[in-house]
Amino acid sequence: MRFLNYRRAALSGLLLLLLAAFSAVPAFAQDNDVAPAPPSIGADVPLTYFGPAPSDVQRELIGPYQLLKSGPIDTENGTITLPLYRGELTSGEAVWYILTDTNDQGNAAALGLNFSAKLTYAEVGNGVRPAHLESDGTVIFERGAVDFSPERSITPGEQPNPFPPTAFQPGAVGDAFYTPLAKIGNYIYNAPIVAFGVEADQIAFCDGDADHSLVHDKVTAICPDEGTVTLDLTPGFSFARPVLYLSTDASNDMAATMEGAVYAPALTEIGVGRDDSAFSAVERIFAFANGPTGSGNPQRQGFNSALSGEGSPLNVLGGIPTVATDYSPLWDLNLGVWTQEAIDNGYRSRLTEEFAILGFAEQGWITGPDGGDYGSTGIIVNCPIVWRFL
């Protein structure tokens, strides 16, 4: 009894907040099949008797944890509100951007950004755009422009295999020199552009209903006077833990269209396929062309499902901070195709962690496209990690 009384007394405001993360299934997450069930399921005591999430004691332990801490997250609606920065191109155009990751460990901690040592090795060719700092704090970018005027559109293929789409148009297209990465001082920052060549009054959508011919397709609200921008997040998994991440850019136009991201051709100059070897700038992301489908199917996953309007493809990220040491926001896309034999045998299911996927590929149940070898597609997607549900 004394133990239970102690538990009740320990439910501070912080604990109640943490319990809410376990107990309330966010509407956004529920639609995308990633929110964990509360620990009270199947127990003989109510949820209020459970202590704080272990992640509140040590971030590497199980439980909800915000990785990108530079702004508040809304897990119910699947959005994050970040600081909005105004810089300039050397030719004078306004560059509105966000910061998500850096290889400056001290500044990452100070600003609530993700630390990624791997970004150091992205500085090859045009993979990183040069920039310098003015005395008033304005960042001047030497190159890299983005056209946000195209209207994003995608035409799925015929059922039962709507992937690949038969036509697609990304909603934003960078020039040949655009990459979200910028070298500012001695460090590299992930600084995706969310609006370009427009002034504050043109993109003042503080209450939402943003004009996506002027701003990034992920923007739900943007308020230059307050210095904030709210962006949609994407659910997925990392080592079986449900997560939310932010898709901002892709090196391939079809991938950019499917992600609602900016087509950033300069990212193609960054090497792929080397994963965690020395001097690699990337980490792997695992996607499926023909995973299980069906709205409400707890096993659904993949591009066929997403293009059928069933929700996120529920991609699987490799290492993220607090789980691994090899995090990079630059994800090397590994696309898997379930073999017909695997489907006929009933082996096809939702996979949520890297080594299970690699095991199925090793056994031949998953191949690359068109039956080819499993591995990198050569496509990079810029997807900073934001939140870990567990």
C-alpha cells in the first residue's frame, strides 16, 4: 500500500505529460499505424500507477523522446514548429531556411539540433553550398536557388501496383547547385530552404493555409514576423521504434514528388552505398515497393500502399541519435521488392528494423527492383529525425 501511495504522490505535472504520450493515441499517429499502445493494456492497474517513462531518466532507454529540440512538436497533428531564418543569396534574393542538423556538436546541443558527425564527409563536389556570416548574423549563401512555383502532382500506376507512378511533378525544384547543406564558418549545417526570392509579407501565413507556390510543400503555417514555420512530419520506424521525421529534399525528382520535398540535384554528388564505412556521409533508409496494402491493415507498408492513399509508406530508418552512433539526415534509399514466392508463402509483412530486412534480403525473400541485387538505389533523401515514440 505504501508503494502505491508513493506512486500516486509521484505523479507530478511532468509525469502526467509523459503518461499522456503513452496513453493518448495521437490521431495523426493512429492514422499512420505507429503510435504505441499504453502500458496499462492487460495490466491490473490503471495507467496512472505507472512511473515516468525510462527515457525521462536516460534518453537512450525506452519511451517518448524529442530528438530535434529547437521547436515544439505536436504529435496529435504530426507537425513541428521551428525557428525561421532569413538569409540572402549573393545575388540579393531572400533565402528563408530552417536548421535541423550540424556537425558542430557544441552548437547542436546549444540550439537543440541533431548532431551528425557524418555531415563532415558531405563536402564533395557541390554537395555543400558555401556561405558566410555577416556582422548582423545574416547568412549569405553563395549559390543554390529553389523554384517553389510548380504544382506538385503524381499519377499512380494501375492497381494492384500503383508504384511506380506513371507521371509526377515535384512541387519545388532546386537549380543545379542547390543542396540543403551549407558550410557556415567551419561547420556544416543542414539548412533546407522553405521559401525563396519572396519577402515577409508575401509568405505571412501565420494561421495556416500556406500558398505552396511560394513555400515548401511541407509547410502548414509560416510567420516571418514571429520567426516561425510549422511543417508536416512523416511517421516511420528505426530499429522497431516508431518515429517521426521531416522530409525536406531528395536527389531524385520522383522521390521528391512522393515525399513532398524539394528536388535537390546537387545531392547526387554525395557518395552512396558505403553506409557506415569510413568517410561515408549517409545512413540507410529502407522502403518497400510492394509491401502489404489495405486501409486498416496492421501489416500495411510501402509505396503501393502510400500511392493507394492509405497513409505514409512507413519507411525504416537506420541509426538515429540515442539508438546508434552513425546518424545522418542524408538517407541512402534502399528499395526492397517482395518476391512472388515470399508473397505466396505468406512471408510478406510489415518490417520495422534494419537487420530483419537485411535478413529477408539475405535469404532471397526481398530483392532490389526488377529482381536485381538488394542495396542502394543511388537516391538520397534529406530526412532529419524529429521524435521517437519509444
